[in-house]
Amino acid sequence: METKNLKYTKNHEWILIQGNTALVGITDYAQGELGDIVFVDVDCVGQSLTQDDVFGSVEAVKTVSDLYMPVSGKVLSFNTDLENSPELINNSPYDKGWIIKLEIDLDNLNNELLSLEEYNNLIGKN
């Protein structure tokens, strides 16, 4: 997946908006900081959440990190491949390691999402 087509949050989630649906995951930077991911916990499928709500967590060998909604929307599905292979987030954060699929309201889409350039500036990668 082309990372330039993604938008990013200050919490290190990425979002790929496709019409009124979107895929969400964590960035390559975030997975690198966490280390080996051993478990992904998402139990909000079917729920409508607002921007910045916690939608789950990822557990690495030494830490647990909350996952935050980049936009408001209804959680349609969880990437069930992560149940048996959470390391997909480490190996393929922008492709096979996506975490949730959302239905979003394009009329209420926030403009706080970052471009690739803005995100790279945030993490000090220029």
C-alpha cells in the first residue's frame, strides 16, 4: 500500500479512506517503537465511536498500548488474521497488518489528520 495515500494521527494510527469506509492500523514507526507485538485486543465491532476514543489495544513483549480512533465512525470489522498472527502488524503494518475497518460520516470528517510529510515531521523523519 502506498503510504502517501494514507492520513495519520499524532497517536501513530494511519487511516486509508475509501469512499465512506476506511481501514485503520498503526504506523511502521509505532510498531517499531513497541517491538514484537504478541496480542491485539479489539472488542468494539458493531459499535459507533467518536474520534480519539480507545478502540482496542496492542500488546508487545514489554508494554501495552491503547489504540485511538482517528475519526468518528462505526467499527465494521476486525482483521481476524491478527488473532493468530499479531506479528502481521510488525511485518506488514500498512497492508496485512490493518486492524479495523470503519464506516465513516464524510460530512463530519475532521481535518486534524496529518499528511505523510506532517507525520514524518512529527516523528523527526525528514
